[in-house]
Amino acid sequence: MRGVFFLLFALVFAMAACGQPPAPATPDVVDRSDALPTDIVKGTPENDLFPPVASAEWSQPVPLEEPVNTIGAEDSPFIPADGQSLYFFFTPDVRIPPGQQASDGLTGIWRSAWTGSGWGEPVRVRLEEEGEASLDGCEFALGDVLWFCSVRAGNINEIDWYIAHRVNGEWTDWQNAGKPINGEYQVGEMHITADGQELYFASQRPGGYGGYDLWVSQKAGEGWAEPVNLGEAVNTAENENRPYVSVDGQELWFDSRYSISRCLRGTDGAWGNCEVIISSLAGEPSLSPDGKTLYFVHHYLSAEQEIIEADIYVSWRQ
């Protein structure tokens, strides 16, 4: 479902590969600051060995300030179409084994609300019952439905897609998305367009151009039609992954080769005119509803090329 660079699936695949199930119980949620490492230096633009670089039409990327970013790892940002929430994946220390992260009461999906002038104090989005454990991430919200991937007991695969529903402001009634999403379609990280009619996803399913390709499936009744490869205007022999489609449906964003690219929809509905927008250790793009602010994850690496932490960055359309 993903490669080895970006944090969430690196952790998930490590758990699957090592045969480590989640711990049997989940403790009460504690303040994020209680579990942050004290033996590393917070990554900043000043000490970043590989800072992200934007194309001419976008501003120089900068990290979001507290309370969103910490010395831990903030990853996988997503802004819903109403622009009132910022969802992201958080784990306090990337060096902690995944089996321990699954039960630390902190690692998982978090939400920050828009205050009118910035993003407020994040809160944990709990998606398991008391006494259960899971490793959740790659979240996106469409109206009152939250999609997320998870490693947990009862999965069809090692990693499955789940759906939760918003009731009285809380996400609840989570359930496995079932087949063909968690089956023959081999759906990796995905995004459903704001109108609910197109499902874009990354996959190594047969029929691609090599590595991970981007595919699209059209809404068909209560389900999804057979996926179609987006073709060589988008896909290459490299990995194209983590797609996002702008609210107006005219821009396709994704990451490839540790950079973020954008393609434009032509008058015939096909994607083309693709170009790199953000380079250097950038991925998982998401736009504000007006399309003017780009959110993405940037990873800080040590001189030994090891991930130290991750922050959510922003760049503004010029």
C-alpha cells in the first residue's frame, strides 16, 4: 500500500513484516507533550539539511507553528472541503517500535479546528473501543464520513480501509469498508472527490506502468466501478502515490520521488500538463478549499539519512 519513506506506512509495514500485533489494550489519552523525546533537536528551517523548495508560483514553504507541530512526527495532513478542520497523523517518536506505538494512547489521527486566525489545540480522534488497540492513519473526511486505514484485529488484509460516521460532532460507528476496496481493487492511499463521484488511489495492481500508479474508479450505485489507470501523462516507471483532487475537481496532486506534483484536468476530462510544485522530501499534499494554501508533510533527515521527525508545512499560491 505504500513505500518505505513516509512515516505512517513505514511503521505499519514494519509491524506487519515483524509479525507484531497491536498491544492488547489502549490506555487513556494523555497530553502529547508528556511523551515527546528530549534527546533530539527540533527540526526547523534553520537547521534543516534538506529544506523543501517550491516552484515560482508558490511561496517558500514554512512549517505550521505550535500547537500543531511538535518535536514529534506530524504527518498525513488533510483539509476537508469546509476548511474548518486539519486532520493529521501523529506519533511522538519515530524510533519507538510500531507495536508500542499502537498502544501508547497518542499515535494515530488527530484533529485541529480552525479558530478564525489559526489552527487550535489538536485533539485525538479515537477510532477504537476502550480496551482495543489499532494503528490508524491516511485519513480524509467527506461530509459526515471519515475514511481511514488501519491495522487492527479482524482485518481482511494486513492494512484495511475503514469508514466512520460523524454523530453529534463525534466520529463513531466505524466499520471495515469491505470489498472490493479491501480486496480485488488493491486500493492504497486514496481520495474521493468533493462531489463523491470519483475515487482516486495508488496501487501496484496489474496493468500499471511500474511501481505504484494512480488509478480512478467511478461511482456506480452504492459501489465503485472497475478502476482505470490514469495513463502515461500521469504515471511513470517510478512510484506515483497519495493522490488528492482539489475541491473544484480541476487539479490532481500527488507525490513521487520525494516531491509533490500537480496535473491539470483538460477540457476532455483527462489529466495532463503535470509539473513538480514542491521538491525535497515533501509528500501527502492537501489544499485549502479555495486552492490558495497547500499543506504537506516534510521529513527532517539526519546527516546519516535517517528520519528524525516530521512537520506539516504550508506554501501559498502566489
